Amino acid sequence: MRRLGHSGVEVTPLGFGAAALGNLYTPLDDEQAHDAVRAAWQRGIRYFDTAPHYGLGLSERRLGAALRAYDRADYTVSTKVGRRLGPADGTGDDLAHGFAVPATHRRVWDFTADGIRRTLEASLNRLGLDRVDVVYLHDPDDHAEQAFREGYPALEKLRAEGVVGAIGAGMNQTGMLTRFVRDTDVDVVLCAGRHTLLDQSAGTELLPTAAEHGVSVVLGGVFNSGLLADPRPESTYDYTPAPPEALNRALRMKAVAERHGTTLRAAALAFSAAHPAVACVLPGPRSAAEVHDCADQFAAPVPPEFWQELRESGLLPRQEGLA
């Protein structure tokens, strides 16, 4: 287990990102979702991350139901605030936001102190829990002023009251996360897709700044939404169809991995986990089989010769890699 910043909250080095439990892209049934959580538990995963955004609350409901089989003291849960769920007429679906669920609610951007508390209370009801361990401000990209002026102080107050153990922000960009690390007292930031074999932008400023300030980093999107897990023409990269250049790089990396007796998935996980500021990598499996594969790949050693060839071939910057 690894501690998040200066808090008392601990996470396992490999976590479980629960967006898929909210029917990300395609539907799952409840039993498939519960099987995935059970498999994670069997493999020693004890950190589970969710959000109201994921399937309009479906991910939280399914995750909470699956975790009721276990002692609350034995796992860590995070959720997110900033997208409050409001009533909707229930017609249509949510596929425009990436989730195969009925449009039973609408998302309302709300980083006010009242909105933070209302959103967290609703999350606790869906999860069936009396507390969560970590709360992140979720994608405040276009709401920076309100997030820093109202949202962050509200989280700081919740932490001081003992309602949550650790606070932070979760985003797909590095600039504002670096500002959170420098200008606030966050314990952790969740950065998605910006420290991977295909995108090392977090290594320029965010990761060294986090290490300097004693702030932990949790990395999501380590497969860049699919391309690094299984590169093929129909793969997605950062939640959109993979551009040809990214697909070509991923295929070349896969070929190098196979030459060295490893897999691109193992290399992607190893690369993201290696930085000393990183407390946890957070893949998003959608089945028990994918959970077992992630755990197997995470545990598999990647030969030093693989990293050497990536650097020599220009597929990875010279200063990056594990050996």
C-alpha cells in the first residue's frame, strides 16, 4: 500500500477505474460488473475510483453494491465532484457523453461549496457508504475560477471535518493539475492519459512538481483509452478514433515488445508506474478477464532491452524508460 501525499489514505499500486461499470461505450449487465470487482479483489486490488459522471450514477451504484461483500476498513474508494446530477425527462440515451445508459439525469457543472456537498451526499447514497476516502474535483478545465475559489476550499473543509481523508483534482491535462499541486494543499492529483508510452507530457512539469511538494499522482488512461492495450485500426486514442500516426507508433511498439518476449500492455503499465511520484495506476477493465489480464501484465517484468530499443528507434525519448 502507498500513502497519498501527507494524508493517512493508502492505495494499492494497481487500482480499479470504474468508468466501464457505468456502461462506457457499450452496456454491461450487473453480474458482469460485479464479477469484475470480485476479480479485482481476488488479485489484491483495494483502490476503486468512480464518479457520478460515469453512467449518470450507474458506476457508483454498481461499485457500491459489489463492495458491500467486503469489510469497509479493507478498501479505499474515491469519487468526484463538480458534475452534479440534476433531473431530466428520461428520454433518449447518454451516448453523446460516452455512456450506454438512458438519459435519466443531466449533468450540471457546479463547483460551489453547496454543490460540492450536495454532489458528495448523492454519491454516498448511490454507493451505500457513510464515507469515501478520496474526493477529486472532476475536470474543472473551463471552471478554474470557481474551482479554486469555492470548490477547493469546500474540499479542504470536508477534509478538516474528517468527512474525507484525502482531496485532489482529476483531469486530462497537466497545466491546471500542476497549479493545484503548487498553489493548494491537495494530497493527490489524478492525471489521465498524460504519462503513457504515447504521451509523456506530465513528465515535463507535473510529475517533478508533485514529487517536490510531496503530492501523490494517480495515473488513469494508461492505455490511452485502448490504443496501447490492443492497437488496431478501430482502436480509440484519448476517447476518439486513433489517428494514423499514433496507431503506427503503437503498432511499432507492440512489435518491439513481442521481439523481447513481453507485451505492449505490460510495458504501458510498467512505464506509467515507474515514476517516484506515482502512487497508483488506474486501468479501467470492463470484465473479470480484463482485470486478471491487467494484474498479470502489471506483475510481469519488462526486459531492459525493450526500453533500449524503444529509445534507439526514437519511439521513446532518450531520457524516458525504465532501464
